[in-house]
Amino acid sequence: MKAFVDEELCIGCGLCCTYCDEVFRLNEDGKSEAYKDVNENNLIKVQEAIDNCPVSAISMEE
């Protein structure tokens, strides 16, 4: 599975990185990016990041 961050929506709050730094990081523009794939070990944390993103900028697909 893969997580995606819409950089147009992202406000760079870093909340997703707090939930799952195994998948998300802030890029040089201060926006979040998903730099690794989602796996069974981090799926719950990625879903928490999706559910708690204040601007709903994160999605995931198989």
C-alpha cells in the first residue's frame, strides 16, 4: 500500500510525522511527503495520521 500527501492542501503541521515517522517526513518546502510504503507494521499509525490530518491532505491506496 502507498500513502499520498496532497501538497496543495498540506499546511506543514507535521502531525503525520508525529503519528508515523516511518512513512511521513517534511520535505525541503516544509510540506509532508510519504517517503516509504505502508506495510502491516505501520498501517494503524498511517490510518491515524490520515484520520487526524487537520486539512485531510493524506490518502492511501493499495
